[in-house]
Amino acid sequence: MKLDLRDVTKVFGTTRALDELSLQIPEARVLVLIGPSGGGKSTLLRVLGGLEVPDQGSVTLNEHRLNADPESLQAYRRRNGFVFQQFNLFPHLNARRNITLPLEKVHGHSPEAARALADQSLTRFGLLDHATKLPSQLSGGQQQRVGIARAIAFSPEVLFLDEPTSALDPEMTAEVLELIQELAEAGQDIILSTHEMGFARAVADQVAFVASGQIAESNPPQALFNAPVSPVCQRFLSRVMRY
Ligand SMILES: Nc1ncnc2c1ncn2[C@@H]1O[C@H](COP(=O)(O)OP(=O)(O)O)[C@@H](O)[C@H]1O
Ligand SMILES: [Mg+2]
């Protein structure tokens, strides 16, 4: 994918969540956003995914220049997959139905086609045995994997993940990170935010450090983690990498 953001600003009340943020990425498979809490990562992901319209600036993802027209925004959103920190599964629907429902209602598939796609997606992630379980009958890691299975069932152009493992214990974190790595290796374009620095380093081909609503620095992981140039990124990494 390629990405071009120019002077993007998003204000909530008196908070400038994004403050004239610019970022140009000519080519990347996996872009990872890191940085302090409150820095603007979630807002940036939401803007990139078309869930939030910026107050100012331009956003171009691949060939699509985003605009505020509700119809084109909705069409754009439908092409992308989203996974959030809190798994966002429908609690009263089983794993399979959580996947087939949006395929039918949002993407217009027949029930049969939706079921076939859902089962393909569940099988891919070793979840088919859990197809008829409710979210409450699944572990956190399994729930998040169902969330990812749902997000990729219709082959999204870009998969967005906002801190997908921050609500998970270490073992479940590993199973979800392995799955994301697998998707990346299979060619899925991904933009994700995470606090897992080891994972960011392993999976990203581009890392952007987001702080105070701006990109303090953006580089391939080797460069960014080994030799950060901006003082904010140096300070952040020296603190989080210490333990
Ligand atoms: N819907 C919202 N309403 C008000 N303030 C918000 C909203 N979303 C984000 N913010 C504020 O914008 C800033 C950036 O938040 P966020 O994008 O969530 O950062 P991060 O994901 O890096 O923690 C924070 O100060 C946050 O409180
Ligand atoms: Mg966030």
C-alpha cells in the first residue's frame, strides 16, 4: 500500500488529537504505529480507515483520496477491515454468526456464500471447532482471533488493528500476534498500533512514531529502533525498552 497524509488535523473540543500531521509512505506491507498513550494513534487509524473525518488536511490511501461525502466514505469503509482492542463481537451471536452477519448485511452476500466465507476464515485460523460458541465461551485470544477472522472474511484491501493485544495475557497475545504475522506473510496490507515493541520490530516494514498528534519520525524498524533521531522517540524507546 501507499499512503500520503498532508497537514491532517482532528480536533475534539479543545484537544488537537491530530495536529497538522503529515506522513508519506511510498510502499509498505505492514505499517506499525507506536508512541505514548494519548498521542493520536487511534485517531489516526480511524481517519485512515474512514471512520473519522479530519477537520483539515488530505488523506490518500493507495489511489483513494478520502473526502467527507457520506456515500463514498461508506464505500471506502466497506473495503477495509477493522479490529479493535476490545473485541467488539456481538455477545449474543455465536462465532460463525458474528462473521456471517456483516457479510450478509454490509457486503450483500447470500447466507450460503456468507457461511462458506465464514467457515473458510474460521478454518484458516483453527477456529472451526468453536463456530457455534458464544463469545463468552471463548478465551480472550480466541475472541480476538474471531474478530480478525471476521475482518478478513471479505478480503479487505487494508486491515486496521488498534492495539489488538492490549486486553490479552502474554500467551494469548502470542497467538494473536502469530496470526497477524501470518496474514502479513500471506500478503495482507496491514496498519496497526501496538505497544508490543518486539512484535513491531519483527512484523513492520515501516514504523511511525506518533506523539502530540504528529509523526515525530517514520522509518523502517531497524533504523527507528536502533537509531531513533527525534528526541521524543529516543526518550520513549529508552524508557519502554529498559524492562
Ligand atoms: N472521541 C473523542 N472525544 C474527545 N477526545 C478524544 C476523542 N478521541 C480521542 N480524543 C483525545 O485525542 C487525543 C488522542 O487520542 P488517541 O487517538 O486515542 O491516542 P492514542 O490512541 O495514541 O492513545 C487524546 O488526548 C484523547 O483524549
Ligand atoms: Mg489508542
